[in-house]
Amino acid sequence: SSQQIVIAPGGSLILYMGGSFKTSGSAGIKNLTGDVGAFYLLGLPSCTSVSIKGNASFTGVIYAPQADLVLGGGGSDDYDIVGSVMGNTIDVNGHIHIHYPEGLAYSPYARGYVTSNWRESSN
């Protein structure tokens, strides 16, 4: 059986991470609130790797400025990320759609950053 972090309606979670953080398959973070601001993964300076892979949507904010982020999954299905991601590098692969809710502009961890470099592969 897969283990999950489940955020129930009305709940919230701020997760401070050092080292590496990884989810795969159906094991992951299930934000049942539907509110992006209900889940924050905040990478400490020692957090160097964050990997979110699988076939379930992700709703929340990842702020890990020293980490290399890998977002992947979807297989033949679309995979939705609703929120904001920030890292040292971000590698996105699969059928992924990233949706940024305008309300996040007021979050201290999801504003003031822009993409400085973009390379899209044809694979």
C-alpha cells in the first residue's frame, strides 16, 4: 500500500525540509482542501533535491531555492500542478500542466520570482 500525506478539508500543513524529498506513484501529498495555501513545502538551505512524480495532481507551494526540482508523471494522462514551484533548477517531464492561481501573488513564498531561463525540448 502507498503512504500519503493527506490534508483534510479545513486543515493545512507547512513542511520544512532538509536533504531530499521524494514522492512517486500514488504515494504523495493529497490536498483535499483544494486550497493552494493549505500546503507549503519549504526547503531549508540544506534541501538540495525535491522530486514529485506520479499520477496524482499536486496542489500547493514548493519553495526550495537551493534544490533541484524534478516534476514528472502523467504517463498518457495529464498531470496538474496547481500552485507555485521555486527551485534552483526545475526539470519538468511528462504531460504536466502548471496552473498559477493569482491569489498566490500575496503569499510570501510565491511572489517576486520570475523564470530566468527556459528551454523546452521537443521530446
